[in-house]
Amino acid sequence: MTETVDHLQMAKEHLVVAESGDAKREAYRQAAEHIAAAKQADPKLTNRVVATTLGKSGEFVQKVLQWRSSGYQADTPWLMDEKATGRAALSHTKATLRDAPLEQIERIVQELPPAAIVKIVQAGLEKPEIAHEIAKSADASAAVIRASGRVTEEAVHQNRKRTRAARGEGSVGGGLEFLVEVLGNAISAKGRLNDSYKAARDHDINDDQKETLEEVFGEINTIIDWYRSYLASGDQSFEDELTKLLS
């Protein structure tokens, strides 16, 4: 309690100096610091009690504390404009992004809304030196490649939805789409497997390489089982696992 009273007394003395016109900015700043210290020493201390002790209004105290929160953007609390707090927040954000540990910045970005993250990513990728930094990191390069693939898939998916909506579900075009996108991709996959088999015959494949191929075959069999399950029942519960497998 004594500490709180002492800080408020010091704040009162600095306000007298500030209002006399001598070293106005510094005196107001010292008053603001002592008011903040008093509230820190006594968390229950309200602006109303501070105002009564200082012989000021609650609005006066609030203005002084807002000025302090802005980083003393204006010369005095009374020269604060509506944009001062915004400028202080922007300055604080820049300092955080510049000086904080990368892990902290990563957590902050991950908690932002998707639209905001997209803007950050877009702004970053437009800087020429970013590609160089990404290329230096295997993890970063892999993440960008995976994200690029997902973006492409989503763009194709959205385009298909717009196309279907434009022509109607029951149109003749639906049959052509099945031939090209569904059956065509399946036949293409069959052909690529056959190409892989032919290439394997021309190589002296060692045991480690055979083991790797067996792992891939196991994953292919799993995808085929999921595909058949979908055709039989419409079950799509495997899609999260499929995404992880393909990435």
C-alpha cells in the first residue's frame, strides 16, 4: 500500500511540473510511469481512485495511460490523435516479428485467420530472396512443394465445381468428365506401373531398393482398397489418411 501511495504522490508532483509548462513532455511521461507503477503495485487500484487521489478526472487518467500504451507517440497525452494507438501497435508488431524467437513467430502466425496467413505468405513469396532461403532448407522446400500440390488440387476442385454448376449435374458432359478424370487417371496409373515394371527389369535392384518398392506397393494396395470401399459404400472416412499418405 505504501508503494502505491508513494507512486501516486510522485505522479501528482510530476503533473504539477507538467502543467506549469516546464519540461512538459518528460513530466507527463514520468507521471504516466508512476501511475502505471501504482496500478502494478496494487492490481485492484482503479482509474477512479487514481483520479480522486490526483485531483483529476477518470478521463484524464485514462488519457495519460493510453498515451503511455501508445509508446508516447505524441508530445503530450492531449495531442494524441486517433491513429496514435494504431501506430504504436504497428511499431510493436514490427518489433515482435523482427526480434522474437522464430518459434514464437510461427505460433503467432498459425493462430491467425487463414485469409491473413495467405496475405503473409503471398507477401513473403513475392520477395526474390525468399526463394533462395527456402531452397536452403530441405524442410521448407518440402513444405512449399506439398502446399503447392494442395493448392493446385483445390484450384482444380473449385474449377470442377464451377463447371458442374454451370452445365448441370445431369448433362452429357458428366460422362466425358468421368472418362477423362476418373477412368483416364486410373488407366494412366496402370500404365505408369507397367512402365515401372519394365524399367525394373533393366536394373540390378538390391535388397534395400526392393524393400522400398514393397513399401510403395503396400501403399498402392491400401489406396486401391480405400477406392473400392468408396465405390461400394460411398465411405470417405479414409481421405485424411490418404492426404497424409500422398504428402
